[in-house]
Amino acid sequence: MTDLFSGEVIVVTGAASGIGAATARALARSGAKVVLADRADCADLAESLSGHAVRVDVSDEASVAALMREAGSITGSIHGLVNNAGVTCEVTIDATTAEDFQRMMAVNAMGTLFGIKHGARWMRGTGTIVNTASLAGMVGIAGYGSYAASKAAVISLTQTAAMEYGPRGIRVNCICPSSVETPMLHAQANAAAERALSRLSSPLGKVMTADEVAAVILFLASPLSQAMTGQALNVDGGGSAGWSMALLGALIGEDEVVDHNPTRKPGDASVVAQAGRDSDRAKHE
Ligand SMILES: NC(=O)c1ccc[n+]([C@@H]2O[C@H](COP(=O)([O-])OP(=O)(O)OC[C@H]3O[C@@H](n4cnc5c(N)ncnc54)[C@H](O)[C@@H]3O)[C@@H](O)[C@H]2O)c1
């Protein structure tokens, strides 16, 4: 336990599961009074962390305003906010409905907007906001158009909020993870291919854990990052930094490149290649 956030009230949305739950645990270990907010029940987790559980639907502005009122009334102010609740949608643009797109924007983009708007009102003189965007908001990923657009909106809102709230002492940053081992990834139809691609394309040769992502959120929420605002940090094992040797191997032949990373599994390249062939075949059927 450290006292990085000693006594600070920090709201985490999407705290019932995955990255949000890991962040709530890490914040509590670092001394914060955590407000765990989710549309799902997280009362047991909140109790185990001596925190507070609040039911919220982040796509509903009145619900978010009520969450912030409740959190703000604990000590009279909110010191930190992690806008992390999110949903995903695996569908090509060709098959996307208006409802698909609206749901992604309502939860991921508007949920972040409402969180910033109503959370910042309870920050007195200083505060930090960390938004969970995605690498999908930075680069195109086939089959994730609506999700990616909503996460690009999160990155853009982060930049604008940094400009508007900086003069009030509030810093706003976001993280852009690639694949993270959470229930969201487990539920995806292409989870095996996504894991294999993550191991291949990142020089660290890995799929991120929720605890690893939570550690970056804590850095951005803490004074350790006090010189930073308006930034989008990729949390992707270095996958966006360049072409890994293993990915090059998958492209030009595994025997042609030397890859010393012991964490990759033999056959990752063929899993990704097969997923690509399946996807191409599906598009032409
Ligand atoms: N897992 C990944 O690979 C990955 C990669 C990049 C970004 N992300 C982002 O990380 C964030 C956390 O995702 P996760 O992987 O931990 O998934 P998860 O499904 O484990 O957790 C998401 C949480 O958000 C909550 N939630 C969903 N809609 C809500 C709403 N309208 N109101 C309140 N709560 C709501 C869910 O109940 C759930 O507890 C999301 O924003 C997601 O888009 C995840």
C-alpha cells in the first residue's frame, strides 16, 4: 500500500469488471476512497475495498450527474475520475445499423462527455481525469468501425477537455490499450486471433493484463504525471511503435527472421493468417 492518493475521492466507471475493477483495486491499495460505478452490481467489490458502489448508466446524463453528486458529497469534492465504462461491437461497416453506431456513441463517447462535464464540476482547484479510449481509436481495424469511431471521439474529447479545464487545474488524459485480457476480450468472436495478433505485433510479445493497464491509469491519475495533459498513451506492448520481427516473420515467412521472444507461442502466425483467410472468405460468400 502507498499513500499516492491518500484520502482522495476517485470515481471509476465500469468498475464491476476488467480494467475498471483492476483500477479500483489499485487505487484503493494506494489510499484512495474509490467510488465504483457501473450499470452492474459491484457492491461486494466496493465493500472489500472500503469504497462506495453506485449504479449508473453512463449513457444517461441525469444518471451520471447523480453519480457525481453522490461521490462529491462524500468529502465535498471529487479529486479524480476514470471514465472507463465501455461496450464493443464487432460488425463491418457494410452491416452496421444506425442502432449499432448510436449505442457505441451513447456509451463510449457520450458517457465520457457526461463524465467529464459532471465530474469536473465537483473538482475544486485541482483534479485528474483519465479516459479509457482504445488503440482502435488511433488506427483502422476491420470489423470495428462504430467502436473505433466512438474511441476516436474519446481521444478528441480528451484533447478539448485538456484545453478547457487546464486553466482550472484539471488534467485530462486518455489511454489507448490494444488487447487486454478481460471479459470484453473473452466475449469477442475473434478473441483467439486477436490474442495471437497481439503477441505477434508487439515487441513485448504479449496480451496486456487488466492490472498492467490499471498501473498506467494510476500514473496518469497521480501527481507523477503532473506535466501531462491532453495526451493519448498507447498501452499496447509497443505494438504501435513499429513492425515487430514476429509480424514480419508472419508476413514474409517465419524462417526468414530471427525472433528471440520466448513468450510467443509457435503457431501464432498461422492462427492470424487463418483468421484473415476466414474473414476474406466470409466477405465474398
Ligand atoms: N479488453 C480490451 O481488449 C480493451 C482494449 C481497448 C480498450 N478497452 C476499453 O476498456 C474499457 C474497459 O473494458 P474491459 O475490457 O474492462 O471490459 P469489461 O466488459 O470487462 O468491463 C466493462 C464494464 O463497463 C460496464 N458498462 C458497460 N456499459 C455501461 C453503461 N452504459 N453504464 C455503466 N457501466 C457500463 C460493464 O458493466 C462492465 O462492468 C472499455 O472502455 C473498453 O472499450 C478494452
